[in-house]
Amino acid sequence: GEGGEEGEHDETTVRNLDTGEVRKLDVVMEDVSAEATLSMLTDSFHGQPTRPTLLAGTQKAWSNWWREQRRQDEQLWKSAKAGDLADVKRLLAPDDGTAPASVNSKSLHSQTALHMAASFGSQEVVAALLQAHADIAATTSAGLNALHLASQHGHRDVAVLLIDSCSDIRCETDDSNLPLHLASSGGYAELAAVLLERGGSTQLDCRNSRGQRPSEVCMDFETSKVFGHRTGGDWGRSTIFVNGDGVTIHNSRQDAVKKILYRLSSKAPEMPPSDFLRKSELPRQPSFVPVSSGPSSVQSVGPDSFVYERSLGKGSFGEVFCVKHKSTGVTYAMKVLQKSKVVSGNLLNYVVTERNILSFIHHPYIVRLHYAFQTSSNLVLVLSFCPNGNLQAMITKQKSLEENLARLYAAEILLALCHLHVRNIIFRDLKPDNVVMDIQFHALLTDFGLSKQGVVGLKGTRSYCGSPAFIAPEILQRRGHGKTVDIYGLGVLLHHMLVGMPPFYNPDRGTLESNIKFKRLTVPSKVGEDARNLILSIMERDPAKRLGAADTADVQSHAFFESVDFSALLAREIPVPGYTPSDDVVPEVRGAGFRQRPPSNIAPAASRNDDLPQFGDFAAPNQT
């Protein structure tokens, strides 16, 4: 209750955590000391409780308190998204003795209720959360605060409220975008004008990680007028003129060249000393299985061997480009990783692992490495080009897959896993993002950075790795794991394809991990009986009891795959259901695991492989 005038009563709710009993204390505020209040509270719970049956049970109120609060937090996130002001207030200050939701609790992607309310444009909910002391500076895993999200989605009133509440209008995301960048790129002219007015004209000269100013990312004519003659600028957009004003055009060849030149003119990051990683510290892999015979099996390639066509995407440590080999005319995906970021991020082992495994693995359902080389500043992998996106994009678009298509993709991935496991390699990161679609829409495994060689037995390695929603329980329990983590992952993947989401999913990471370790697995009734039985068989919590624990190929004998001719599938003689061969030009798509970005410097001056000893001989035999 609220204190006030003399003699006013303050009604306080008290919960006995030993019994779960809830009582209301009616306290007169006049001349009541803290000691007296405590005495009243103690006396209130002396003697027989009003509900004595609670004492006879086994309820553990303290142990349930935190579980109850997690449920309250999850409900708070849902209510913030829905704009349910009354429910948000109830969850933050319950009057029935239940655990209150934590206003700054974070979901799986580090989003708080304030982030969600700002994204969905609920001004009243945002105000209530701020009044409850929500952290206005909190950022998501991508570095976005509430003002960034309001700007990104064009919620002007919410943005103004956040600015009035002292949100930093000059705060940058991980991509160095200001709120003004996000409003401009989204085409929200009115909001962009407000941000420009409130934040000052110095914002106009701030560049994001692509080197673009806010005026150079605007999407339409109206937004461009907010920036006057600055739209188009010295570079970053080609400009045409409509009614005398500039309108931006995206992805022109001229702009791409200018952006590359901007990157070249920028100061290159300082490289670590040459002895930062000594050769003796690098993991020594066994000799590669020969991929071709004769002295001509190694072909000298470098940046000049390829023609740049377009950017496919960008991640934290590099970029992916669509390139064409000058001599053969074959199209590839070129993965360019910056050495400085690889070293500073302690990711050299992952890059070398991917290069080593793909150098000798050749399978119809695994992305193939054709070339690998290094320059003075980059490590480069030239991979098969898979132009039809990844499995995650397909599931997102279709909500869930038909059983026949899910069966085919599960069988193709199973063949790839069998090929790896026979060679004592475990994949360890099986998820829809790491399954890409080739030109005929067949499924191929990609991204072997978390893979491990030489793993024998059910507990052959103890590393903690994987993606939260797809990780196996034995990895979470840190008791050692082996190839059965991939078999478990196949079950999660099949569930995701058929249902539209992975089993056990929860936005709160702690709850998600607890579900994976302890919650009973249930499969929705819409999933066919054979598919359900397979999922349950290969997602057994005990790795030794999983189908395929003795031999991964045993999974092929399950009734769900009865209609699959694995020999014909291995020969790629089974077409993808619904796929019709076409000569149409394949549209630009995103690379697996990368967000779309403009190109950067992919062709610096080539250097010898031994210029930087920590990277060793990175070149791979020509597999083409």
C-alpha cells in the first residue's frame, strides 16, 4: 500500500514461505516503528494457520519461489509484446503473494521486457516498465537498446518517450548504427526528423561498420528529404533525381566499388606479433587422405583467380561472397576470414578444424571445399555454392515441412553423419542454419568449426559446445560425449522440420537447459506415428539407449525410413519432392549463418603462406 495522511492504513501482503500461507496485515502508519511492525508480523503467524492442511503437505515454498518467478518473467515478456498494460502491472507488483516478475530479466537473446515493448510500439507498457526501474541502457545480444528497436520499427512516440527518459540518442549498436541509421534505413521519415532534431547534426557524420552515414542508408524519397542535400553524399549510394531531389538506389555496381575503396583506404587493424602463436602451439592433424593423385593435385590460387559477383553475407569474423573462377567459369562461395579477428577471438582452432576436415571429406550431402589459401590479412575458403538458402529459412517460410520432404532431408543428413562417424568425426552443431540447399534443393551439411576428429566411444570428448536449443543433454551435463550427440541432434532437427520449432524450447536459457536435461519429451499429435517413434528413439536422454548408439547406420533401419532407398539416395537419384529443374536465374540469397551485408576488401595483395607462421600452410589440395 501507499503511505499518506495521519492515521492512514497500509495493507501489506505477507507470504509464509514455510507453508505457502498468504495474509494481509492492516498496519496503522501513525507512530508505528519498524520494530513494532516486525512484532506484528511475527505475532500474525503464531498459533494455528488459517489453512492447516498446508502443513501436512510436502510443499517447499522456497524451492518453488524461483521457479515461480521464472514463469512470471516469461509471462512478462509475452505481455510486453502483446501490449497488455494491466497484466504487466500485475506481474511486476502482484497482490496475492506470488513472486513478482523481474523487470530486467533477459530472454534467450538478452532481450528484456522493455526491448520487447519498444519493438512492438506499446508506449503505455514502456512507460510502466520505466516507472518500475527498467534498465533503459540494457542491450540485446546484437547491441541494440530500446531506442534502437523503437527506431528500427518506426515507433515515433515510443522513441520520444525513451529520449525524454534520458536514453542515449548517440548510442551505437554492434554494427555501429545509431538510432538515426535504423530509422533512416527503415524509411521512417518522421521519426528520422525527430532523432535528427533531438540528437543534433553531428549524427550526420557518424558512419556505421559499412562506412555509411545515416543519410546514405535512407530507403525512399520522403526520408531522403529529411537529410536535404546530404543524401547520396560523397559515396555509399548512387543517386537519381525526382522533382529535383535525390532518391537512393541500392546495390549498384558503382556503390560496391566505392565501398571496397573505402575499406582499402581505412587503416588496417594491427596484426599481433609473428610469435603470438608458435607453430608448436598449433594442433597437428594427421596427413590428409589424398583427394587426387600426381604432382598437379595442388593448384596455385589466390584472389586474382576469381571474379567477384556479389556479397552473400557477413558474420562477426568475415564475409561470404559469390565468385566465379576465371579459368573454369564455375561459381563458388568464397568465405573470407580476417586474421586479426580470428586471432583476437581465439577462433584459429575452429577455422583450422573446418579446413582440415573439409580438405579430405567428399560426400554428396556435405558442402565441399574446393580451394583454401591465405593473403597477408585474410584466410580464404572456397566452397560449393548453395544458392537456395538454408533449412532454417525454409522452415520459417513454410512454418513446418511436409513429412515426405522432412523424411528426405533427414535421410540425406543421416547419410552425411554416417560418413563422418565412420571416420571418427563428430559434427556437434546440427541445426537448420547449418543445413544449406544446393541448386537442386538437396540438403548439405556446412560449417564444421565445432567438429572434432578422433572421437571414439560414447564419452570420447568433453568440450562444451553447440547451439542452445539443439544441444544434447550429455554436453550440458559435462560428463563426456561422442557421436550420439549428432544422433540426438538429428532428432531435434526432425522435430523442428515437422513441428516448426525444436523440442523443449523456451526463450529463457536457464529454463531451456533445464528442460533439455530433465523435462519429459512429448511430440505433438500432428506428427505421424513412425516419425514420433523415431524422434523418441534417437532423443533418449541416456546416450547408450539411443537408436544408433552402436552404429549410426542402424538408424536407417527404422520404420520411418522404410520407403527410402539409401543406395539410390547416396547416388543422388532421388529428386526432392516438389522440385522441378529449371533454367531460371537463381535469386540472391543469404549464406548460412550470415546476415546480408555489402562487400568489403576480398582481394588484398597476395602473400606467401609462410608470411605469418601462426597460420601455417593454410592452402588445401585442389579438389575440383
